[in-house]
Amino acid sequence: MHRLAYRDRTLVNNVLRARYGRFTPRLRFEKLHRLLTRRGVPLHEIPEPSPNGPYFRTFWQPDSQVALSVIGTYGEYCTPENLRVGDVYSVQAPMAAEEVEWRKVRVAG
């Protein structure tokens, strides 16, 4: 996701563009979350271990085991300059329930 903000048209090949249309340089988490909520797809915020927190926030969808990393706050040298707070930074899959629990325990200390 974060590479799309560079506006390099070669990052998404023509086959994907033909099938899915235009890829915007930024995906706002608020918009994505609103669309998923309307469809009944829950997202759960999971703790972000240091040193990533508070710069990044992670949200997890248990049924699909997909995790979204979102810019939580700007930090020089910690977050990309071409993304804003609230932009989706990455989409990761799979993130199993065991990893989510491991993160919770690790952050709790």
C-alpha cells in the first residue's frame, strides 16, 4: 500500500488495473473501516509492540486473518513522509490468532 503513494504506475500491472480499476495513492483507514462495518466485517485493534507504537496501529480481521497497518502518528524517520496519519500502510496475511495473542502478551509485559 505505502508504495502506491509514490505514484509509480508500474507498481500495479495492467491486468490488475483492467480488472479492478484505478488504484489511488492513499487508502484512508476511516473509509475502509466504514465500508467493512456496513458489510458486517469486524476489525479488532491489536497492540503494536515498541518501537512501532504509537507510529503504527494494527487492525485484525479474524475470519480472513488479514491485518492492516495504519499510520497512527507522524514520526520523523519512523513513518513515510508521503503518507498521512490515518492512511493504510500495509495489508498483511495471514496473521493467525496465535500471533495476535502473542502480540497482546508481549505488549502487556
